[in-house]
Amino acid sequence: METNEFEKGKVFNFNDSVEYASGGILSKTVLKKETGNISLFSFARGEALSEHTAPFDAMIQVVDGKGEVTIGGKPFILKAGEAIIMPANIPHAVKAVEKFKMVLTMIRSK
């Protein structure tokens, strides 16, 4: 069975696992389960995910560059090595202040 997930039992580096696309956003699925998923994103400078809500908590970890995460109308600037948890059902958005890469971890709850 073919999967788009990262290969299990193999060492990898998030920063090296996704390239930057000029003027766009790329994403890769690291791990996808019924209980949640982990995705890796790269954003070209100025690119954004518009404001939306999700029914589950999610955590963003920045692995390269700098991004702005807005939660409930409050902006946060995150740089490589920093993380933030976005609470369920609160509007949030992500924008690349400069090109950046992030890991998004979403945990589903019943």
C-alpha cells in the first residue's frame, strides 16, 4: 500500500525535508493517523493561510525562518526553534514574515 507519509525507521531533518517554492506554499505529510496528524510546510515570503478555525488543538513549531501566527486576532511572531499552541475553535491564521518552514501537529479528541 502506497503512503505519502515519511518513511518509518529512517532518520530525517525537517528543514531538509521540504524545499521552498517561489511564491507558494508546499506541504508534506509526516504522519497521518485517525487520532491526529503531523505536517511539514514551507512558505515563500508573504504567503499565508487565511484565517480559519479547527475543531482540535494544533501546535506550530518553526524550523526555519520567521512567521506570524494570529490567534483570536492577536499576532505572534515566531522564529526557528519556537512553537505555539492554537486552541480549538479559535480563529487563527499563518503568514510568512520571511520565508519559513513549520511543523503542524494536530491532535484530535473525541
